[in-house]
Amino acid sequence: MKYALGLNPAIAYPPNLSGLPTQAIVIGDTGEHLSVTFNAAATDVVYNVQATSDLLNWTTVYLSSLGQTTGTVTVIDTVPVLSSTGRFMRLNITAP
């Protein structure tokens, strides 16, 4: 995870420290949406951002491809926060 985010593997990062993925609420035309922002530092992994309302059934809202350009990525959920009883996002990183 630290490799994929461009972080130092020897450091224990506390929450809200620069470089770690962050979540926010973005206000758009269709209401308030969750967003997740992260540093895509590696081109040899796949970044998969998923969202759910029930913590059981996850839907992919962003999927990178191998060799994709690195840098800061912000993914905005497609479902407004108020359209369900809860809304959650997660970042999965896999090496093929």
C-alpha cells in the first residue's frame, strides 16, 4: 500500500497525514457526494475505488489500468450521500 501511494515504508503514518488517502464531501449539481483523493504513485499496480450503501455489495466507480500516468487522483461517488441511509468508499490496490 505504501509503495503504491508513494510513501516511505519505514514510517508509521498517523491518520490525516499528507500523502494518505482522504475522503471529503463534494457538492455538485445532483447533491452531496463522497469523494476519495489519493496519490497514484506506481504504474505497476491497479487502483480500484469502490462505493456501497450496505458494506456488502461494492460497486467500482474508478479502475485504473497498468501503466497509467501517476499523480493525484480524485474520485467522486456516483450516488448522492442523502439517497441512502449511509454511503461508504474504499480504495483497493492490487498487483497483477
